[in-house]
Amino acid sequence: MTTEPRSFVFDLERRGLSPRFAFVAAATLEAVPAMVERAGVIASAQRARGLDTEGSVSARIRGVLPLVGPVIVSSLTEVEERSLALEVRAFGRPGRRQLLWRIPDSRGQLVVRVVMLLGLAAAIVSRLTGTFPSLP
Amino acid sequence: MLELRQATYRYAGYARPVVHEVDLRVDDGEIVGLVGANDSGKSTLCLVASGLAPASIGGELKGTLTLDRTPAAGLRTYQLAERVVIGFQNPNTQRSGIAATVFEEIALGPINLGLPVTETVARTREAIARLRLEPIVQQDPQRLSGGQSQLVAIASLLAMRPRHVILDEPTAQLDPAGTQLVGEALHALAAAGTSLLVAEHKTDLLEGLCDRVVALDAGRIVLDGPAGRVLGDPGLVALGVEPPSHVRLGRSAAAAGVDPARIDVALQ
């Protein structure tokens, strides 16, 4: 992706998205690598105790099943402390926040956005009025 | 000033309270240490003193928590955050999970307070300097060692410029140098008038840090007094708390028939 997910989310907040929603969106994007890492640690721990995660496809699927529970449970047990730690830092306080990031929005990008929106409007109008050029 | 009066707290869904009739006052600029065995109610007492129990996690509190003469009852969690902060033992659960750099992580609290950007940056820089985190400000918070994470978690709290700070085993993952850094930062906070409550197993740290130490047993305060007196109390071991090293050394010496006074002289 050319746009970092975080930049996208924070720019949406700057444009009026609620900070709570922005956090959920950003944290979800960030949670994926953390979850993969956690699964890797749990898989290593299980392998060290004799879990077979190699071999045929069916053997590998059987090997993954014992990991699902611990990965999900360990993620959930931390939820309460995570939410407390966020509340300590005044998360959820009403009112606007002044973010440190200013996402550059060049003139070129603005022009492209406007052209695309106009194109979209033109396409909808032409489709509705039946003037959309049908492909042979 | 942070004051608990006759605080009895019961977690939601539990029949019996974990903290019983606690009277505890932490004055401005005072550092109070909290010791006790595992399961003695230290962490719960920290949560109660922070107001998050019951404001965030529910349960039932009898008695009162007062923060600078404001009763905490009825305050929302973000209103509490403007007055009191609490740090936990595990730094991994204290990361926001949305910051790309250590700087952004530490700045999150001030940003949430709705401060102007210049003020946010000033507070963040101050917290970074207090814990000497300059070398890692541009690093990814998810890629730090346990000790670095813990320092970042504490810096994130300091950036809120709280009037009251509660720390539940803040140095659990720190090496001696990191522990000393935290000690210095807490001294500086106290000198600026902040009241601090620090739960710790490391009694050597508490002895150098605290004005007063409180010992808990089964959710009740059983010892409360000047740090030297409580940490040297003969009953401390029975409570499951390891006394500071020089106290233990003195006792071993006495048991071996060596005059403890001579060891104190030698240590000095």
C-alpha cells in the first residue's frame, strides 16, 4: 500500500471521525502482526512439548487446532488491563484532540480526487439516463 | 493529597471484599511504599486508590477516595485521568498499540487531554528526558526490550503531568540501572509536589525512595510508619515480605554472634 494505514486513520479523524472509531480502526490494523507473533510464540512452546506441526496437510491442520484456543484466550485476558491503561491516559475524553501528525495533501492529489469524483458522478448520471455507451 | 477513608472494596461477582477498612493518606510531595505478600491485596488497593475500581471495573466500594479535596465518587474515567494515573506491572498491556514510535506512544496521553500541539510536545520531551529515553524515541514501541517498555510505560504516565501517581510494581522488569532511573524520576516528581503510592517487592528500592511504608496483610493495613521503621520491623518476614538487604545482613550477623553495629559501620 502506498498509504500507511495509520496515516489514513488519523487523517479520517482530522476530518471529523470520532477518536474512538479511529482507535478501533488503527488498533485493528496494528493487532494483526502482534497476533501473528503471539501465535508464533505459542506454536514454539507447544512444539517444545511435542506438538507435531509438520508433515501432510491433514497433519498440519490437526497441529494448528491446539493453538487456536491459547491464542484467543491469551489475547482476551489482557483486554481489561489494556482498557484500564488507555483510560488512565484519558482515552474517551470528549472534545477534539490536536494530533501531532499533519498528513501532506498535495494540490495534485486534490485535483485527482476531484476528477475521480466528477467521473463517478458522470458515470452514474449517464447510466441512469441511458446515455452510457454500451460495449459492443 | 490522596486520601482513602475506611475503604472496603469487593470485586463484582465476588462475595467477600479484598480490601478491608483501609485508611491511607498520601500528602503532596510524599512517596508512600506499599508492601505485602502476593495476594495480600496490593494491586487491588492500587486500583481503589486510582479510582478505577469501581469507576472502570465495577465492584463495590464502601468508604471514600478523595483527590485534593474532590471526592472521586461519580467522576468519569477521563476525569480521574486528569487527577490520578496508575501504572501496572506488565508494560506490554500498557502500550496503546497505535503508535509507530516511542515519541507518539508517550504523546498519546497529552493528545487525549486535548492539549495544544506545543504543550503536548513539551510534556512528551520532558517525560523522555526524565527517563533518558532519547536514544529510542524513533523506535517502534512493539520492538523494545522488557525494561525499555517499562520505562516507556512510566514516561507515558509522567507526560500526563499527574498530581497523584500510583505504581504497581513499576520496576519488575528493570535492571539495577533502570530501577535507579525510575527512582530518580519519582524523587523529582515528589519534589515537584506530586503524591506517590508505590507497590513494590524490592524493599531496597523502597527504603531509598519512600518517606513512609505501609504493609498489607489479607487486605488490611498492619504496619504504617516511617520507611526505616516498617522495613526493619521484625514482623515483616512473617507477612511474606523480604526486608532490605542490610536488615537481613544485620540479622544474619546477630544470629552468628557478630555485633550488628559493627556491620552498619562497615557498610557506611
